[in-house]
Amino acid sequence: MEKIPSSITLKASLENLDKVNRFVHQWSKKVGLSSQSEKDILLAVEEAYVNITKYAYPESTGRVTIYSRIDKDRLIIKIKDEGIPFNPLQFAKAEFNTSLKERKVGGLGIFLMRNFVDGVEYERKGKCNLLTLIKKKSRGIFN
Amino acid sequence: MQINQKKEGEVYTFFLNGRFDAHSAGEVEEKLDLAVSQGAQKLLVDLSGVEYISSAGLRVLLAIAKKLKEKEGQIKLCCLQPYVKEVFDVAGLTQIFKIYGTHQEGIDSF
């Protein structure tokens, strides 16, 4: 079986999203995530990664490192960037207006990221943002 | 992302096939925008070939819906796969978009 690296470092750009997806896919298979759980973690990682490509480095290009490990029946993905401090957990739940006119086009990504994983942790360490996303092998009957 | 387009009467249907993510969102937006700028007012987006959508995809559909509303047009969706439907539900978009189970129901609704 092909050995999967435990981390990848990439230039923070949208063109690299496919590489990020491939890395998360390989680890999802390794931990044996259900196809639904795999989509959940792919979605959460995409939202976090795309945010970094858009906002972390406003004046230059920067790098992102994604680490992966398995803890019992959970896949743990850690995303590190050296961009401006950004804690996605400080955002309150988005208010979802049901009228098209009032409904804002943005702000959905972080909300989806938080909703589709089993745990999210954020830490600012030195000059780095560290975001951890945790996904269980399969969804429980209550979620 | 593969995008096919078909005109039936006044309804422009877009059949999307692939991942509707941040990578493909720009391409889809371009095609939908072009149709709207050329005067299309009734858009049906058939999502039967889409098994994954992220906020980038949702954002494109919302932006087009807003544009069309200003022009008194409408965008409707059909044939959502279960996971895509769930993302719409969580994002609170099932109340905003008119969503139909089959392509024909979508066409007939205009």
C-alpha cells in the first residue's frame, strides 16, 4: 500500500485545492471514514482552506501546512498558516434570513465548517493560526 | 465540472456534473451570468450530477438568484442528491430556493 505523508505544505492558492482534497481523501480511506463522513471532512477542510487563500495573506502569498493523524476512530486534521490572526470560533452562528432579498451571499463557509465536523479547535501559536478539525468514522444516530 | 445547457421554451436548464466547489464555482457562475446577461429569465439548475457542494457553490446560486430577482426572473433547482440537499438544509437555503424532485417538475413549475 502506498505510504501517505502525514503532512503537506502548499502555497495558499485555490489551484492547490485539488491537492488538499486528495490528501484528505487518502487519510479518510486510511481511517475508514464512511462516504458521508468523508464528504463532511472534505467540506470543512475546503471551507477552512479557501478562507486562508482569500484572507490570510492580504499583501503577499503564503503557505499552508496540513497535518493528519488518526486517533482511535477519529480523523484529526490540523491546518497551519502564518497569516493574519483569524479565529473562526469567535463568530457567532450566522443569522439565516429566509428572504432572498435580506439573505447575505457570504458568511456561509465557517458556519458549514463548524456544522459538518465533530470538533473544531483554534489556537494562535506564535505567528501561526492552528485550526484542528475532528471527524469520527461515521455519524452517530443522533447527528 | 461539466456544464451542459439546454433551452426548453423559455426555460434555460443547466445540467451540472461534478464537484460544485471553490474550484469549479467560477466557471459555473460565468455560464449562468452570461445567460442572465443575454436575457434569460427562467433558469433551472439540474444538480443530479453533483454529489458535493460547498459554500462557494451555494454562493454562486444565491448571487444569481439575487440578480434574477432584480430582473423579475427566477432560478429554480432540481434533482438534488441527498448530501447536497443536506448542505442546503444546514445552510438554511431550502426555504429560499424552489427545489423540485425531477427535471420535468422543475420545467413545469415555470
